[in-house]
Amino acid sequence: MNWLFYFEVCFAGLVAGFITWLVSPEGNPWDLVENFQTGLLVTGVFCGLFAGLVTSLPVIIMEKRLAKAAACWISSTSIGLSVTMLGGVIFAMFTDFVLSYTVIAGGVIRFFWWMYLSVCLSGCFGIMHGSLRIMCRSLMGLTPALIIAGAFVDRFFLSDSHYLLAFLLLGGMTGSGFALAWEILKESWLDEYVGRWIVFRYYIDGPEFVAGSADECDLTLPEGPENLFVITEKDGLHIIEAHDDDVSLRINQGRCRHRVLVDGDSIVIGSRVFIYHSKLARSRDVMPEAAA
């Protein structure tokens, strides 16, 4: 378990909940049926802030790149706000249509609302990463977190007007569920050990993972070429390839331009060491290699 990532995401949820509480007007802030404008505002602000903080906080802490963090913040917040607000409008319209023909218990509507919100928020992360797999992974954590937190919010906190506690509980549970799902369901990643208790973890989720000094890279280094190396996935294996025969890249202390990565491989860049891990670890004896 990477506790740094866990606390980053939980902190993002708490901050999102607190700021949303500050801007929330009077009334039930999560009821789009009875209080549509307030519910739509709260939904967009909370989800936008959460998505933006989850993507930008690791950049600030691990890479200390403010420009990259700002770009991540703007794009992620925009997606989180727009997608969930549109989803809220659709939910309110559909619920109003159904209620015009039949009677549904309020608890049932609230259950489906929290489940629907988890789908919308998970879809935001899927859009940001361009991956259906990322959406499903996020959904596995957000759905139980929002349903459980939402039940407590509706049953205990909002009924007694404890709005701040409601927002903090919702934010903390959302962050906790999201972080646990990403950690439990992660497939491949790079670990950089910067202290006894601190590990910087970079998740390899897409078809390509690029490292270099450019802000557009998944792993941005403080100096060096704009594109130092790329990790690509083929047939379930990850292959690392250095750009332009760069001599600053070493794998397991040996200089190598092209290699199939296996669990435990060390990628050395100057004085920094990144350890590759995979849940699909295979024996080194059967791994083909290509060394320059």
C-alpha cells in the first residue's frame, strides 16, 4: 500500500468537500429533484475540485512542476465539472419523468443518485486517461464509497443540518475509496524510494508511459532530453526503449536501449532509481532482451 498516494487522494477529497461547503447555498445540497440549482452547483464544484486535486497534487509533491500541475488542474477540473453537471441534469430530467408516472420511495432515489454520481465521476477519470480500464478501476472504488457515505449523509448529517460534517465525510470517503481501488487494482508501476517511509509511485496505465523533461511526459524529470525513454505495452509485456541512444539511462546498472521489463528491474537515471513492478511478474529466465 502506498500511503503517500492514499493520503494525497484523501486530502484531495477533504479539501474538495470543505471548499464545496463554503460555496454551497442553503437547502439540501445533494437533492437535484427538490433543489435542482443548488444540487447542480454542489455536484459540479465537488467533482471538479476532486478530479483536479487528485491529478495535480501528485505532480506538485513528486515532481514539483507548478506549470504541469496547473495544466493538470485546469483540464481535470473542467472535465470533472462539465461531465458531472451534465450527468446531474440528465438524472434530474429522467427522475422527474419517472415520478410523473409512478411513485418511488425517496431512499430508492437517493441510492440510485449516489450510484449514478459514481459512474459520472469515474467516467471523468476514464476520459482524462482515455481508458475504459481506468474508468472501471475508479468505479470499483467510488461506487461503494459514495453509496456508503451518501447513506450516512442523507440519514444522519443533512437531517440534523450538519452540513460541514456531511461534506467532509463525503470527501474523505470518496478519496479513500478511490485510492484503495487504484492501489488494489494497479497492474504495473514505477517506485522511487525517497525515504524510509516515503515512496513516489508512478502508475503505468496507458499504452505508453513517457519520461523526459517535458511537462507533457507522464514522468517529468528536472533536466535532460524532452523524451528520455518510453515504456510501451505489447501482448501484456512492457518494453522500455531509450530515445536517441541516450547514455544517461541504465537498466540494472547496464546501458541498454531496448529491453522487456520484468518485475524488479531498476531504471537508473543519474542518481535516481526507479523500480519497475508488475502484478504479472514473470521469470527473468524466459524474458527476451535486446541490448544496444
